Amino acid sequence: MLRVAGQPLPPQGDAIANALDLVRRYATSEIALKLPDGSAKKLRRNVLGAEIDRARLAKYIEEARDASSPLRRAHDLKAPGAPLDIPIPLTLDADIAIGKLLDLKAELDTAATDAYVDLEAKQLKPEKIGHRLDVYGTLARIDEALQRGADSIDAVVEKIEPKLLASQARQREVRSGPRLLRDPLLARSEIARSDLQFTARGVAARRRGGAPRPDLRLQRRPSVRATKRTDIASRR
């Protein structure tokens, strides 16, 4: 038994015409692009620029019906008695397919979001992973799926990791005290200030070849009155 696009080829009538009809149905049906979040985006194959190579299809049918052909003998040796799946001679118009996938990319791409403090709820909101559709990688999978007669593929999607995770923000909150969560504006300014001071001290230390110097502004300086008393006592 012969199959075209997963459907049995009717034995009666013109075999090539019947096969062409099955391929046309397949070319106008949908292929599902599975996304990382579990959802799927369906696109019609002909909208992606799928075209039928009729000459190749006719050649495949003739070889499959000829018991002495290399295609038929290889199949009978590998899986005798099993249905023979005719290769689907579909080609993609690259310009049309890339244009449709670029439209889909603009719809699906999402930027990564860092963890942040919600000013109204006064709560730490977790980070969100971003996604970026790989147009050419997805196109290659679609082209391969067309030859097999597959109805779905896993889209090639790149993950974008956020820069600040909720766990990192919590560690900073523990070091800075619970006051930060009660005052979200202070939390953001404190995180930014600590990062800036740490980076500036590290750069200065690397230039000198030593450890970061302490912040002299935080050290208590003796008052002028105390200095004068010390000088008078030393003179006596």
C-alpha cells in the first residue's frame, strides 16, 4: 500500500492525479509551530510559499509502483508488508517564508524583565525570561517537516536571561535590612548606589594594584576644638 502525506493512495483511477490531490490538500493545510510556553502558532503551508514539484511527484509514484525499482526494493527489504510513504515534493519560497516568519517574530519576541519592587504593592516581583525566535533555524525545521509530511515542529527559540534575579534582590534586601521593602524608592536607590560604589572602588583598586580603599567620608574626623586641646596639652 502506498501513502501520500499520511493518507492511503486510492488504488482506483489515475495514481499520479490522486497523489497530486493529496499533496494539494497537505500544502493548503496548517503546520503548528510549538513554542516554549506550551502554546502553538499555526500557519498554512501555502502561505509560507510551499510549491508542489509535480515532475518529482510523478517520478516517485512510478518508482513506488514498480517492484523492481531501487525505492521499492529498499522498502521491501527494510519493512516488508508495511505501507510505503511517498516523499512529498514540496519546496518553500524562501523570500515568502522568511517574510512570514519575521512577522511572527515581531509578534512573539519578548524582552527579559529584571526582578523589581512594586511601588504600590510594596512587593518584590520576580524576573521573567525573554524569548527570541530564530527565523532561519525555524525555517530549516519547517522545510524538513514538509518532506516528511509532519504536521508540527518545535520552533527554534532563544532564551534571554534577565540580569537581576529575585534571589539576588532578596540577598540585597537581607543585607540592607527590612526597611528597604517598606520603602521601595529607597530599595531601588540603595541597590543602584551600592553597585556604583562597589564598581568604582574595584576599578580604583585594580589601577593601584591593591585592595579597595575604605570610604573616608564614613570615618569620623576629630573636631577643631579637640585638636587645639591636644596641641596645648603637648606644649605643657
